[in-house]
Amino acid sequence: MNPVWQSKRVQRSAFFIFIFVAAIALFAYGGDKLPSASSFRSGSLTAAEKEEKAKEPLGPNVEPLYTGQEYDPEHMPKIPETTQTAQAAATAAPGLDPSRIALIIETRPTNVLPALLAHFVATLPPAWVVKLVGSQEAFSVVHKSHSLKQHIESKKLQLQELPSYYPVDSSEAISQTLTNVTFYSEFLAPAEWALFFQTDSIICSASEQNIDDWVAKGYDWTGAPWNGDVPGGNGGLSLRHIPPIIEVLQNDAREPGHRQWEDTWVCERLKNAAPAKEEVYFSVESLYVEKPLGYHIRGSGKLQDPVVWGNATRRRQIFDYCPETKILLGNMGMEPMEDGEHRKQEQEADAKKAKEDAEKAKKEAAAKAGDAEKPKADEPKADDEKTKADEAAAASMKDKKIVADDKKPASVEEKKSSSTTAAASKAASTSSGTSTANPAKTSGSTDYADS
């Protein structure tokens, strides 16, 4: 061997030169495909480290980019880049649009999942991706469905496990998860529009409108309205425009235990949530209209609003228009309501009540008509009182006239007559030798000439 190569100094130099040349070649031909240091670090975090990272502040304080008008595409808020973002874009199959995704978060192995997922896959426009974020237990139920396997293979239906540092075991936990901006990075990127749905919500294949019609409206948030006045609505079945929501989460943080759930909290901070008068045609929950795009039942299907579900006839109309709602019957505890005999009893009860109401209304109308024809009881009484009042007034006037006449000065003839009468009385009393009282006073005469 050449003695020069036996020198350790020469060997080290040659090694470093080789490494240097290899590094230059690597960066020159494939540097753009290498992950960044931050991405590499993010991918290597342990579960505990990721859990701690999820508790960090949700984002930097930046000037708002959204003004309530249309977005400038060059300045549109973006979901923060992560390794998951690149993976999601890479897994988009031909014909699918990764910017539009329907998302359900479900960790329970509920039997309704396969039918619900199959329905959304079939009913949504072809370009939409359907994603289940859940647990291995939930996935095991889905994998039992042979019809869903082809959709999983084509990536139309995607399954992604939810890490433990994103809790969903309570309403508060779900609110914390869905107001964490990193959740959007891991599970929604690079989507711009997301349709959130749950096991107590459904869209109707018979609807004349589809989800793209609502995307075209451009609202930041559309859901079942809470009432007729407040914009925004329940998140259980909701269409969300991701960029303005990302902006809200980058500029504000929901405190744990906040009195408002995630949907109310976010909607209050959005500038362009859909008005309630339009939202009711997107999703019916407690305000009823005919033929909406879908239905949502609160409380995982246990809180059916009586305005919508409490009437058998109305419920039958809903089932006829949107038979897919029967997928939710197990969650809603309404299977007995769809039993043939029970339904017959309900219909008979409805018919009986309608008949009773009609008879009652008929009787009330007849009674009202009879009262109109019958003379009023108070009228004779009023006439009698008027007659008595007139008679009393006439008598009073007569008495006043008599008194007035009595008070007039006596005429000459009256005086002469009075004098003659007095003289005769005096003579009579003298002749009889007795003294008598004034006969006018004794007789109680009303003639006041002597007084």
C-alpha cells in the first residue's frame, strides 16, 4: 500500500472531502424533497411531547387578514404546514378534491357508522373526500362492511386515528379540540371547506340542493340555527370555511371551561356566518321547514325537539321525504315509533284528535251564532231603568212647579177672599165663646198665605 495512504491525517481529509461532495450532490438534485428540520422534529415527537405541545398557545398574534369581504387568494389564511399536510395532499386520488372534505369524529364502535359513512359517500358530490377520525375500535366496525372497502382503497373514504392528546369524551373536551389550530393542521389540511357531521345528523338524497350550492354562498359557517335571530348554528351538521376559522384561532384562544361550546364561541367571532333565515333550509333541528338539505338531532340523538319530531304526521312526512333519517333511529331511541302497529295507533290517535277539534270548533261556532240571534238580557233592564228615570224627573219638575207657584205674591182677589174668610172665622169664634187654632194650620194645608 502507498505509504501516503497509511497516514491517518490523509485518510481523514479524504473522508471529509467525500462527505462534502456527497452533500453538495444531494442538495443539488433532491434538496427540495427533504423534510425541514422542524417537520422532522415534529414527526419524531413522542405522544407525551405532542400532548404538551398541544397545550401551547394556539398561534402568534397577527393582524387580522379577513375583513368580511372576499378573500385575496394571495393573502388567504392558510393551515400551518406540517408533515400531515403534505401527506394529505399526496394521498388525494384522481377525481378527488382535497380542498373539500366531510369530517366525522367518532371513537365509539357504534353500529350506525358503516351505514352513515356509506350514505355520505354516495350522497356528497363525487369530488368530496369523506374522513373518519376515530379509534381502532371504531375502525373495526367500518372494516366489517365490504361495500366500504372499495371506497377506502380509492381514498374516497379515509380513516385517521385520533391521538389521545385530542380528547373528545365530553362536550368541553370536544370544544377544546376543535378550537386547537393544530387539529386543523393534522386532520383537515389542505382543505378549504369542511362539512362536519355526527352520528345524529344526516343529509337527504332527495334534496333539490347539495353541499356545493352552500359552498357557493360563501358563508364562513352554516349550521342548524339556534333561533330565528342569531347568525351561525349548531356544529353537529355544519359547513365551515376553514380560512376565517384558522384566523380566529390564530388571534384568539378559547379558555378551558368557557361557558360557550366551540360552535357558539367560533360563530361569535366570525364576520360572515350564515343568517338563520337561510340556515334553516340547510339543517333542521328545532325550527321546522319542509325539504331541507339535512337534519340534526341534539344530544347524540336523544334530544328530539317536539316541534319537529313530536307529531306523528309531521314525522311521517320527514320519513317519506328523507328515509335516510331512519339510519339515526337507533341513536334516537325511536325504533318503536316505526313499528307498524305503533304507527297505526298514532295515526288513529291523530285522526281522533282532529275529529274532536273539529266538533269542538263547530259547537263554538253554533253557540256564537245563537248568542247573536238572542236579545241581550241587559237591554230590557236598561229600558226599565230609563223609564223610571224619566218618571222620576217628571215628578221632580212637577213638585218644583208647585213650590214656585206657592211662593208667588197673592193677588188682590186672593187677599180679599182671605180677609173675608178671616172675618167670618173671627165672628164664629166670638159667638161660640171658644178659642180655636188657625184652621189652615190645623188642617195641615199646603197654602202658605197665612204664614
